[in-house]
Amino acid sequence: MYFFLGCLSLVEICYSSTVVPKFITDLLTKVKTISFKGLLAQIFFSHFFGVTEILLLVVMAYDRYVAICKPLHYMNIMSCQLCHMLVAGSWLGGFIHSIIQVLITIPLPFCGPKVIDHYFCDLHPLFKLACKDTFVEGGIVLVNSGLISLFSLTILVSSYTIILFSLRNRSAEGRRKALSTCASHITVVILFFGPAIFIYMRPSSTFTGDKLVAVFYTVITPMLNPIIYTLRNAEVKVAMRKLWGKKENSGMGQ
């Protein structure tokens, strides 16, 4: 679990770094511009790290399933080799997905006012600037981005359904401990998948709320995830209590 959490933290740092620095810069300047190469780079890396995060969340759900439903076989199933293969597969899946996004963007002909109605570069706002019918490209994005989110969410829901079903015959304390280990992951999944499915599981038209929803899954969710995982982790809470107790004792000693 901690290995996957470390990988997830790295991906979230990289994911936020593709959007937030440029976003802050644009807030501080009157003229907000980006080169075509910069546009392609932002599309590639935002989708690369975004899909990698989605696949890592699926991997973490499988890890929780094995830990709760097959605890005696956990060390044999979740070997170091398998963990590294699952993480490598997540990165590879994100890379393939991102390459497709870039290949869709490069041939698009742009004309007229080249103003993107968004705070970062994504395909839906770019389609509005293209001098051609982007129905086919929109369909590819729907299949490539939307179905990844939908299928991943289906796997996540199925894994947690099996986990909940397996907990029926456990003691109350066992159910509490099992659900406690899954609560933070479920919270992160809801915060991340909800906005992502809203954006990509529909045609390429844009709504006024798209920018607000995009801010939620590109800025707010990665910022909240460390807090969510920290507060739900028993070892961290015990360490925080000990640290707080030491501070109180030192204050009383003074």
C-alpha cells in the first residue's frame, strides 16, 4: 500500500505541475499566451499523468481487494515483481493514451481568433477553434478518455462491492478495520472520477461549468489527497498524537 501511495504522490506532483504553474502565471499577467509546442506539451503531460493516476487508483483497489479478501496469500500474490509491473503498466497506459491525444491535435487546422476558452490546454476547447468538423476527433476523445474513466470506475466499484460482500461474516472490529483502510481510497476515487467523467464522457461541446470542474480535479483534488490519506492512516494519527503529547509536555516543563 505504501509503495503505491508513494507512486501516486509522485504522479500527483507531476500532474499538478503541468497545469498550476502556467495557471498562476496567467493570473499575474494581462497577456496570456502559449506556443503551439507548449500547448502540445501541456496536453501530453496532463493526460499522461492524469490517466496514469486513474490506472494507479485501479491498481490500489486491487491491492486492497487482495489484502482484505485473501489476507493469507497477500505476500505471495502482491510480490515486489507484480507491484513493479502494475506500476509500469500504469505509466505505459498513460503514455499510450497521451500519444493519441497529441496525434489528434497536431493535424487540426486553426483559424480566426486563437483564444482558448479555458485556463489550460485541452482538446474540447481546442475543437472550438478548428476550421473543420471535429465530430470524428470528438468521438475518438470520447472513446479514448471517457471509456478509460468509465471502465476504470466499473472495476473500482466491482472490487469494492466484492470487498463489502466478503465482510458480511467478519466481526464488527474486522469490518471497521477493513473499511478504514478503504475509506481514504474511496474518497479520492470519488473526488477524481466524478469531475473527469463529467468532462470526458460526453460530446465535445463545452459548458460554462467546465472550467470550474477542471479546477477541481487538476488543482483541488491533488491538494486534498495527501490530507485525506494522512488523516485516514492509523500509523500517522498515532505519530501525530505522540508529537502533540511531546509538545504539550515540553510546554508544561517550561
